[in-house]
Amino acid sequence: MNYIKIAAITVLAVVVLLLGALAWMRFGPVRRSAPVEAETNTSISLPEPDRTDGLPLNAALEARRSIRDFDEVALTLEEIGQLLWAAQGITDPRGFRTAPSAGALFPLEVYLVAGNVEDLAAGVYHYDPSAHALTPIVEGDVRSALAAASLGQSSVADGAAVFVLAAEYERTTRRYGGRGEIYVHIEVGHAGQNIYLQAASLELGTVAIGAFEPDRINELLGLPEAFVPLYVMPVGHPAN
Ligand SMILES: Cc1cc2nc3c(=O)[nH]c(=O)nc-3n(C[C@H](O)[C@H](O)[C@H](O)COP(=O)(O)O)c2cc1C
């Protein structure tokens, strides 16, 4: 009799532990694979973004156009910071951002491929929204290689800088299952549109590019395997 009781209690305890573990996996804190190496003191602080001024919204909506031809004028660090803030900047003490995110799970990571930016060495950088800072990942100008990975689209090589929006799907799918994939795709559209509108506000040009080879981009930018690049957006001064 005692044996039966002990066995029953053991089975119950195992079931409770298993259910607890499953609940933790589904609803516990979001695990993020490090987007890059841990943030280090090599982080580059960006100028504080302008949170109030700029082109009126309706004027930015009216001006937004896909621009594929750029001149050789460099972008400033202020412009880069403003564009990154528009894409994924934090605008609320709870960590909420300029773009909405299903369940506030924030699956997107923004990478900057700098080529012709004042006071910023050519290279690949990761944007840290909470510090509003850049972490260097790869040294050197990889815009031409990125253009080659984007089916040879010259706009990617010609932009002074290129913004790459990547996602770690698991942050969203672990809560929302297959529907989470749709959410991630919707979210990158929000962030991409924010870059478009910010570029219009700064009188810069950009184009949202979806035609590229993701694996080549992962390799080039040193992205973790779980990250999938979804948008490539070159930015520069429109050619006259
Ligand atoms: C999902 C998506 C993928 C796109 N991919 C490319 C692309 O690979 N290359 C490109 O030059 N434009 C690309 N575009 C931009 C469209 O060509 C552009 O939005 C369209 O021609 C309308 O022009 P507009 O943006 O000026 O209104 C893409 C747009 C979207 C929404």
C-alpha cells in the first residue's frame, strides 16, 4: 500500500515538474541568442535622437518614395542615429519601441553597414536600442559584397550606409507558434516604413530590398545562425 502511495506521489511530482518546465519554456522570460558578442566598451554612443521635430507626418508620407540612386555625400552620425532610432528606438520606460511588436517580444535586430559615414569607420555594426549605441562587428567596407548578395543591385553598393533588418523568429514563435512567423514579417514592415519616413524627413533616400540571398548576408555580417535577414535598406543623399 505504502509503495503504491509513494509511486503515485512520485508520478504526480514528475507531472507537476514537467508542466512547470513547459509553462516556463512557453511563458518565461524571452531567451535571446546574443545578437553579437556581449556589448563591450568599444560601443559607440550615438547622438541623442530628435524626438519632437522633423517633417510633419503628412509631408513625410507624401514625400516617401523608393530611391535607388545616391550621390557621394557622406551621412552624419546624427542622421544614422536618427534612422536607427526610427527603426527600433526605445520610446517608453517599459522598453517599448518606435515600431509595435507582438507581445512586446521584439524579434528584430538592426545592423548597420557603414561605408561613407562621417566619424564612423567603414564596417558592420549592431544597434543596441537600450544604449542607443553601435557595437562594431566586422571591419571594412562590405557594401559591394552586400550588393552582390542582393542579386547585384547597385543601390546597395551606392548607399552611404545600408540598414539590415534581421529577425530571430523564435522570440515570437515560442509564444505564438506558426502565427508568430506572420507577426515577425508584419513587424519588419513597420520598422522598414519607419526608416522610409525618417529618411524622407531628413531629405535622404532609401529603398526596401527583399531580393537577396539570406545565407550570404548572414556570413558577411557575422550574424548568429538563428537570425534571418528580412530587409536590406541602403540610405544616402538622392542623386540629382
Ligand atoms: C517586400 C518588398 C520587397 C522589395 N524588394 C525590392 C528589391 O529587391 N529591390 C528594389 O529595388 N525594390 C524593392 N522593393 C521596393 C518596391 O519596388 C517599391 O516599393 C515599389 O516600386 C513602389 O515604389 P515606392 O516605394 O516608391 O512607392 C521592395 C518592396 C517591398 C515592400
